[in-house]
Amino acid sequence: MWDHELAELERRKELAARMGGPERVARQHATGRLTVRERFDALADSWTEVGALTGQAVYDEAGELKDFTPSNTIVGRAVVAGRKAVLVGDDFTVRGGAADAAIHEKQVLAERMAGEMRQPLVRLVDGTGGGGSVKQLEDFGRTYVPHNPGWDQVVANLGRVPVVALALGPVAGLGAARLVTSHVSIMVRELSQVFVAGPAVVEAGMGESVGKEELGGWRAVSAAGTVDLVASSEQEAFELTRSVLSYLPQNAWTRPPVRAGRQALDQSVLRDIVPRDRRRPYDMRVIMRTVFDDVLELGARFAPSTITALARLDGHPVAVLAGDPNIYGGGMTADGADKTARFIDLAQTFSLPVVHLVDQPGFVIGSAAERAGTIRHGARALAAVYQSTVPWASVLVRRVFGVAGAAHRPHSRYGLRIAWPSGDWGSLPIEGGLEVAFKRMLAEAGAEAAALKTEIAARLEAVRSPFRTAEAFLVEDIVDPVMTRPLLADWVRDAYEVLEPGPRPLTRP
């Protein structure tokens, strides 16, 4: 009875599947990039398209469909690594992925579907961003006041469901905003670029001639913190997407997924990792790989003195903070403070217990640090720590100094805290604070100043022992480093027993 209509349905689906046509599909492949539907196939276990018939149709005089250009936004209900998810992707073969060809209701629907069905959202961004070419203004016969349809849903989803966004080509303007308004953003080395505006617009507007890689390539934007992960291929980007989602719950109302823990590595390496010479650095990532089942570091090239990572501990997802003593001694920079605050917000949103491996000499100092407003950014990081409500464990590996050191945990509530025998803490390191505290005395000593300084340093060194702090119960326990993983594993099991998932409002000074 409905054979004609069913045949027409199939015909229209076939027209939509052509995307921008064979020539533009071939051009996409020639740049080393997959088409959006190939990307969906590579990322998802399975997927069903939503809105395949949406686009611009041309009819003949008899009212029969003559030609059809599909919308360049593709939406799919998907299963990714065994879990329901929503996919939304740009089709670069139709008007370069520009928003004017997207039919914005499709993007809005994808955001709303993910948020209201409480399913993770993956955005595959490969578009030139905003309203398209100025040539279209003649077609419209007018301009318009900019607005971003559905942006309330984009923002709301940050507190509802995991959002992972991938830059899979040149991404500018609105596309760049959609990329970074996510929990984790990924780009592909040498294949994708991210910028507010591309080289031609930059040259016209700023008089600066710059190539697209220099302007928005992976080296520039990963160091700036625009993206969190850099993949070597599209396939690796999809693998990273699945990996990120594996640490996170389905939504903010559920707990992170627990899996079987791995066999622990030999923990004895931890006894020798921290050198006795406090001026010598060591590899914090060795500690991380030894203590945790697995580790996925985020934003490694941005604010590198601060390490942020998703990890598993006895199969339980956790958020890991650490300092890298190889860079500024692990000190907190303005960017590092922002990185810390954003990461804690991720932990808060998705009920990830936090493990902080602490080696914090304090805020990075000097004129450059003051020009960066380090203390203001640092105070916001401190607020993020103290506002957090997820379970928190701190391992005092070495240094804990000053206001930045005070951000090693939210002190107003219970958290596991253990220290290694290498612990060293206070308001200022003795090496830097001695000259200030005893400035007059040293000045009056004249020729004896050097001997007096050595004598004072020896006295202070004696009280510097972490065991003196433990005697006053100002640190709860000093432990053999090999006990770190067993103690944290016991803590994380208890932490998951008391986790109370649910969206949490965030406020910052």
C-alpha cells in the first residue's frame, strides 16, 4: 500500500549518504581524513542515524524531488564500548562543515538528547565554524545579530553528562567553541588545527601572516591548554575517546564504573625514587605508574609543572593530581592553578575520588609570575580544592610549602593523608627563608656570617624532620612508601561506599 513512499524513503536516504558528492568525498580522503559516517563507524560499536532526511531539497515543476543536499550535521544514537552514547559530527564535504548548512536544530537536538537521556556526548568537530561565507549575505539580503542556538544545552551538559570533543580537521570560530566546551578535548597531530579565526582572517584583521600549523597546530594549542590530548591518527583519537569514557560514569547521577584491578607492580622502587638531595628532581610519573593500575594523563604540555590524570586504583577510577619536580620544582604557575581548578571540577561533576601526590614547593615566584597574576589564579585553585566534596587522599611525597602547599587537600573535612619519610614542609623552605628570618643577625655577624648561617641551618635541619611533625599529630602517618598502594586501595574501596553522585553547583571567587 505504501510501496511508493517506502521507495522514496530509501531514495532519500541514498541521496543523504552521498554527503557532498563523490568529488568532495574524494577530496576529504585526499587530505587523509575520514568522512563523518566513516568516523561514526570507527568509533561506535553500532549507531542509528537521527534526521538523515534533513537538508536542502530541489523540486521540479511537478513537485518531484530533483536534487538533495543533506545537512552537514550528522546525529547518531550509538553504543560506544558497550555503553549508550550520543554522537554528533560535522560533515566537511558539505560547505566545509559551516554552521549555516547544519540546520542548527540537529545540533541542539543532539545536546538535548544527551543531557535529558543522561548519556555521554561525543562531538566530532570538522568545520569552519560560524555562519559561513560572507558571500551568502547577498542570498539572504540581510545580516543578522549573532547568537548560538542551544548554547544553554551545551553549557548545561557540562554538569550532566561526560562530553568528549574531537578536532578532526581545521576547526575555527563556533566549531572551536564547541570543541573546548567539553570535559576532554582531543585533536590529531598534523591533521587538525584549532583557532578562533583562520590565517586568512587573521591576516586581514591583524596584518599578521601566519600558517595554519603555526597558528593553530597541535604544538601551539596543546601548550596553550586548548586541547587536553593529542592523537597521532584519527583511529588513536577514537581509542582515546573510548579510554576517557571508561573512567567516567554514564552521567552525573551515577557512580564511575569499577572493573577488576590489575596485579600490583613491584612497589620497592618507591623506596629509592626520591633523592636525599632536595635539589635533585625525580620522575613523578614512575610513582604514578607504580601505584595505579593505569594512568591517562590530560594536558601534559599545558602548565607541565602540574600533572593531572585519570587513573584506576584497584579497578576504581580516580582523579590524580601531582607536581612534576622536573619543571619549576613542581611549583604552581597561574596556568597550573587554572588546570588544577578545571580538573577538580571534573572530579566533582562525576564523583571521582581525588588522589594528590604532593610535591609542592609553592607558587612560582618572580616578575613573570606576578605579571601573570599567579596569586589570583592560585586562590581560585585553592577555592576549588576547598569547595570539593568528593573523597580526597593526599600522599606527601616531598615538599609541601606555603599557600600552594595548603591546597594539597580540603582541610575542613576528613581525607586520608599519609607522608613519606622524604616529607619536607613549612611556610617557606629553610634554604630560602633563613636569610630573610635572620637577615639582621647575619648582617651584624660580619666576617662570621657564613659560619653563623651554617650553624643556624644545622639547628633548623634538626627540627625539619617529618617525625617531629608526626609527634605533634600535624601529619597523621609517616609510612614506608611501599605501603602507599595498599593504603590507597583500602581507602578507595571505602570512598566508593560513601560516594553520593549528583550534579553539584560550582562557584568561584
